[in-house]
Amino acid sequence: MKKLLIGLVLMIALGAGALFSGLANPLVAMQVKGALVESGIGEKRAECMAQRMVKRLSIGQLWKLRQGMAPLEGEPEEGYGLGELVKRLRRVGDGEAVAVLTTSAGLCAVGIG
């Protein structure tokens, strides 16, 4: 009986995790897209990039990228474009995350993302 109860609790927890992750991805993608649009990337390309980034990066990496996008003193707040974005994100120190962002930008720009 105890094993059955533990198994049931485990199945419920796994099911809830699967449900949450299924709902979380679109919400995270919306947040990533919004941050990219704020930086000056076009809406369509930002949507494509966000989808790729959410699939390839962890929530922690996405969070670090978001923090890295914050302007330092003297940097523009919005509408600065991809070049400035990559420059800022190098401060994050996560080469994989920056590589995913830049390859996503390139692939989405040519329409194969």
C-alpha cells in the first residue's frame, strides 16, 4: 500500500511538472521575444529567435541573458539593435547562450530558423 501511494504521488508530481513545462515555454518565449523587441529587433525575427532560444537554453541562461541586456551607464535603454545586444551579452560570460542568440539571429534573418 505504501509503495502504491508513493508511486501515485510520484506520478502526480511528474504529470504536474510536464503540464507546467508545457505551459511555461510559451510564457518564457513571450518574455524573451518582448526583451528582443525592446532591444530593437523586429517583431517577426524576435519571435523566431525566442522560439529557438527557449528550446536550446535553460531558464537560468535565459535569465542571465536578460540581465545582461540591461544598459550600463551611458548605454541606450531601447532600440539599440543586434550589434549592441551582442556586445552587452558578452558581459554575461556564457558563450553557449551568446552563440545560441547569434546563430538564432542569423538563421531567423535568412528565414531558416
